[in-house]
Amino acid sequence: MSNQLSKEKLAYFKEKLLQMRKETEQEIESVPNQGPNESIQELANFDNHPADMGTEQFEQQRDAGLNLMREDRLKEIDDALGRIDDGTYGLSEKSGKPIPEERLEVMPIARNLVEEEE
């Protein structure tokens, strides 16, 4: 089944994906990459209140979790760019049916039709 998207549309989605990739990389870089004790050292001049340390630990775990999500998104973006290159972008990986442009507009990394998602 051939791709229903024109060359112009594919170029448009490629540009959109590249922009998403850049923004995601910037989000990953903006999170300070420090070990659990480094930022607690900043608190060392003050009383190390357990709640402060707990908050600090929570924030680090949250940041680490967000970064994992961002790295997953980066992989999804790279996979979508790969599908543009191999001519399968815009086609469902499950059924091979065309993914509506409206869906790709909202979610350029979509792999399947909405009704095919678990």
C-alpha cells in the first residue's frame, strides 16, 4: 500500500519531528545532572532537615523519570523519522492502513490508528 502523503506533507512532518526532537533534547539538557548527594551538599550549611532531603530526593526522582520519558519520546521521534526515510510514515504498523492527517498533526509520532492503540 503506498503512502497517501504528498512529498510536501512528508517534508512538513519531517520538519515538525525535527523541531520536536530539538525541543526534547533541550528539555533533557536543561535538567541538572547531579548525583543524590551533590545538591544536598548545598543544604549542608543549613540543618539537614529530613523533609528537605526528602523533597530533594523526590525532585531528583521526578527529574529522572521525566528524562526517561523524554528519552523514550526521542526514540519515538527517531523511529518516525526513520519511517519517513523508508516510506512507511503515515501508515499503521498494525494494519498498514493510512493514519489520518489530523492524527499525525496532533501526534506526529503516531504508529497506528487510534482504534488500534491498546
